[in-house]
Amino acid sequence: METMTGAKALMTAMEKEGVKQVFGLPGGANLPMYDEFARCDIRHILVRHEQSAAHMADGFGRVSRKAGVCFATSGPGATNILTGLATAQADSAPMIAVTGQVPVAMIGRDAFQESDIIGMANPVVKYAFQPRLPEEVPEAVKKGFYIAQTGRPGPVLLDIPKDVQQNEAPMDFPDEFKIQGYHPWNDPDIASVQKAIDMLLNSEKPIILAGGGTIISSAFAELQAIAETLMLPVVTTFKGKGAFPENHPLSLGPIGMHGHAEANKMMTEADCVLAIGTRFSDRSVGTFEAFEKRLKIIHMDVDPAEIGKNQTTSVAVVGDVRASLRIMVKLLLQRSVKKLKILFGLNTLEKLKHIGKKI
Amino acid sequence: MKLHPGEMGAAKILRKLRELLPKESVVTTEVGQHQMWASLFYDVIQPGTFFSSTGLGTMGWGFPASIGAKVARPDVPVVDIAGDGSFSMTENSLATAVLEDIPVIVFILNNSTLGMVAQWQRTFYDRRMVGVDQGGCPDYVKLAESYGAQGIRAQSMDELDKAIKSALSSDVATVIDIPIDPEEDVLPFVAPGTSLSDMILPS
């Protein structure tokens, strides 16, 4: 085991996670980390306000699907990133925020530029760590990236006291670790997917509602395969905008407060919806009671906490939505050829087989 | 409630942007009327290329997020579809875009108003307009130039066409300032607390 400072361990652990750049702004309590930029290959991108650093990391994370990283100092630097953390949490964006903190011995003494950022950030992050010893840093980084990027993504805060950054310790960079009680992935239940197919095929006016989870899990080909095979119109939430090509004949665009008129109209006329990776935000569905009236809801989501939260679900499929949709494509392929021919015509069936081979 | 009848309405402006942007371009937005117009009139062709603060609705998110997006995808154009109110909140990120050589495009639908609030005041508060006027301040072309970015004002579709093309070929960040009618509403509109079937359509 190599002996090094907590700050160096932080940068080394981030390099191991593939971090190429950090958006941030230095201050008294994170100077030991900043000093490490002079000795490593990670690019530092200077901002003029920490809120922007958080949003930059968020934008990077949404596009690359790898957690973006932002740095801020303690006190006001840390409070300035709160809006960025809350934004990333509300939109399930992977992000790592690293804040400096006053030295361990000064915590709780109203030190200069001290803020209880863990306490303030807890409601708006997926998880928060405050290593109290330098040797805790590598595992905190490893777990932080894992939590931020798996399951339903979100922001993770690492709050590192200045003495933890400065002090040396023998460092172990573990590849394996356990997080008690955290099970980000569930294998989709095949019987539920089968039930979902039955429900779609037996309804009069089925529709697909694609949410942001469709984009997060890159389930574009799978979504298109299902829509084209069953000839289902596709509406999206605003966050799901662009989950499906908007120039596609089956695309009706976003629903909601400022949704497309045709999308809102079709949504209200549907009797069954395949809802993919959405929390049924009030902004998208209007009043909850009116939306679920006369509507059978098939809900696919990676986060079990979303099932039944805002809408009553007829069939729930918990798991990565891309995995769930893949199972749906495969099950459709296994369906009686005769029945599918009658329902959708031979051409679509051929197309289905073709798509099934591709994904 | 009305849509802008003339040449520089939101729909025409955003359809022009769509026409000129390669399909793989990444778009972020700020929060407000421009964001909803982008939802209505900017069609996403390549899946997964449109990002917005949809849950928390954070004004000022789009511009720094576009910088982060450009760092992730330096090979494609990245555009922040913005309003003047939101852009003002994080406009100092122009320093980062210029000094760190991250050439994003800020596309401001400038009605010099907190437009979505103004729309609600017109619709629900009997046109009592309070706290929404931005007074034409600042001049976004000069602001961009003061940071070393390119600033272009587009007051006609012809100027807009040239501005977008210039921004796409620029090595530095570009701010395109597009003055629009402050009275244009975002429609359709499902008022808060109502159902999707109670949609308000253009009159």
C-alpha cells in the first residue's frame, strides 16, 4: 500500500474512475485538492460561481451518462452548489460533488466558512459521504461513483474535511466493495412483461408514454421496435422529449402543461398506456385523478419507489427499462405467429423479426 | 391568448434553428417560455440529444449545462435555447466558455420579460404585471463581446439564418440575441390543477 495524502488519494481514485475533467472553484478548505491538479492529468475547468460548476457537471453527466464532477470549497462554496444538486436529483442525473470542509476538530464550532453541507444536502442527493480519516477516501470515491451511476442515477456529495485532505495514510484502492441495502438493479419479472403484452393487445386504444428513464437507459431501439411492431402512437413526458424521433410517423411529441395538442388529446382518449421510466409528474399528467380515470397503466421503472406513487398501476415491471423492453420484444417474437399476422399483418411481423435480430 | 402573428414568432425561429442544426447536435434549455416553445417547435430527430431542467425547473441551468455537454461531446454543435431572464442567472459562465475554449451557442429568445410569469399574470391575474420587466438590460451582444465571445443580434429571419450559420462555424462561444414580442403566449396550455382534456388552445 502506498502512503499518500487524502487529497492525492481523491485524485487517484477519480482517475481510476475515468474522470478527465473537474468543474470547480477553489477556496481555503479545498486547496489541498487543488494543489493536486498541478500533479495529475485531470483537467480543471474554472467557473465564476459554484452553482454553474454543478450544472456543468450535470450537463456532462446527462450527455455522457458518466458522473460529471464538480469541486467547491466549504461554507458558501458548498451552499452555492445546493441548487445544482437538487436539479440533478430531480432529473436523475449522475453527478459527484466534492466539497472542502473545515478540519474535523473544527466541525460544529461555527468555524470560518463552515456549513453543515451534509445536513443541508441530504434531502437533495442520492447519497452523501464525509470521510473522517484519509484512508476512507478511496472507498468513498468508489462507492460514490457506483451509487451515482447505477440504478436510478443521481448526485452524490463527498464532503472532505481539510485535515483529511492534508494528512497521509497508507492507501488501499479496493475494486470490490459492499453497500448494505443498496440493490440498484432488479431483473425484470418476465410474467409481468407477459401480462403487459396481454393488456396492450386486448385494449382498444393503447399508447406509449416514454419518460426520461427511456433516455437514461438508452432504450431508443427497443422503444422504436415495440412502437413499430404494435403500431402504437408514442407520446413522451417533457423529460422524455426525444426518446423517440419526433419526425417519426408514430410520434406525437410531449404531453403536459405545454404539450402538443395532438399528444394531450390522444393521451386522454387512450384506454391503456405503456409508461416507460416516468414518475407521472403533475406537469406531465395534470390532475392525477383525471389522468388515471378509465386508463389501464403498465408502468416500467428502475425505481420501485415510483410504482403507485402518483398513479394507480395495473401492471408494474420493475427493472432497467431497456432490459424490460428487450424482454417484451423477445416475448412478442415468441407469440403465436398466426395471431400476430391477423393483428398486425405480415409486413410488421417480418419487421419485428428483423428488429429482434438486431437488438 | 395569442401566438405571434408576424415573422419573428417563436415557432418560426425554432423551426429555423432545427432546419440549420445537424441532427446529432445537443440542445439544452433554460426554464420558461422559450423552454416550452422548444418543446413544441424544436423536433428532436436523433434520440437522446435534448436536455432540460424538467423536474426542479432551474432557471440558469441550460447555459452551464451546455458547457458540460460540449465537454462530453466536443464533436457536435451544442446549443442552449435560452430566454433573457434565465440566461442572466448564469451568464458569467461566458468566462468559462471563452477561457476554456468551449464554443457553445446561446440562442436567446429575448422578450426582455420573465415571460412565463408574465403569461400567468396576463392569464390568471387580470394583466397586473408585477416584477417581470427586464427593461432591455443588459445588451447581450455587448455582454458577449465583453467576455471575448461572439455576439450577434438577429432581427429578421434572414439575419437569424446568417447568425446561426456564423455560430456553427465559430471557434468561440456565440450569443445570438433574438428580440421577440413580449406578449406572445405559449400555447396550448393546461392550467395547473386541471386535466389534460382542459387544454387552452390558441384563439
